[in-house]
Amino acid sequence: MKVEVGWCAIGLRIGMKWGLVGLMKLIASMVFLIFSVTGLSSAWSGEDYQARGWAATCTGCHGTEGRSVGGIPSLAGMDEQWFVDKMLYYRSEHAKATIMHQHSRGYTIEQINRMARYFQRQVRK
Ligand code: HEC
């Protein structure tokens, strides 16, 4: 109860000083601050969840997170530039491939770039 009264008093004092519009601006900026901090923290973690989603379609053949267990090459830890070059090659009309010429054409350059970054970050083990 004491705390609530305290908060009310603070709110009232701010309200009297800055008016209702000022109070609303204060609340809006606090909400904005919270959103920007949470946004930043996901950027700091460096995980591109959308790229991870696209990459999930590759795991059936290339292994979980790109770590192959069979004859198909691993994508985990693959050099970003190598990955992009390979994908662009598969998209070209000269590509000699059994599967990847089809797969690579389903993605935009931006998606390929972001998947390249995602796979490079995965530990090969
Ligand atoms: C149906 C199985 C299959 C799926 C799904 C698949 N691949 Fe492949 N991938 C292959 C095969 C097989 C090769 C070898 C080239 C060929 O014959 O097409 C290959 C080769 C590659 C290579 C070249 C590796 C190297 O070192 O030469 C890259 C890069 C690659 N795939 C990326 C991807 C990405 C990205 C996806 C998802 C968007 C994907 N693949 C989905 C089967 C698959």
C-alpha cells in the first residue's frame, strides 16, 4: 500500500510538472526504451532466426545444423564466401548437380547470404 501511494505521488508530481501530455510522452519513451533494449539483446546474440528457419529445410540431407552424417557434404562451419559461390554456381545454367540446381533457385541472393552466415557460425564438431 505504501509503495502504491509512493508511485501515485511520483506520478502526480510528474503530472503536475509536465502535464498529462508530458506524462504520456514519458511513458511512451519508457516503453520505447524497453523495446529497443530487448531488440538490441537479440542483435547481440547474433542469431538470425529467420535464416535458421530457411536452413532447416537443408538439414534433411546436410544434417542437423548442417552437420552431415552421410555422403552429402556438411554445411556447418563452411566458409561464407564458398557457400555463396557454390549456391550461385548451382543457380547458373552450367551447373552440374543432381539436386542443388533445383534447391538453390528457390532462394533470393539475400536469403543465400544470410544462410551462408548462419552455416558459417555453426560448429562443425
Ligand atoms: C534432397 C537433399 C538435399 C537438400 C534438401 C539440400 N541439399 Fe545441398 N546438396 C545435396 C547434394 C546431393 C549435394 C552435392 C551436389 C549435387 O549433386 O546437387 C549438395 C551440395 C550442396 C552444397 C555444396 C557443398 C560443397 O562443399 O560442395 C551446398 C553449399 C549446399 N548443398 C547447400 C544447401 C542448402 C543451403 C540447402 C537448403 C536450402 C540444401 N543444400 C538442401 C543435397 C541436398
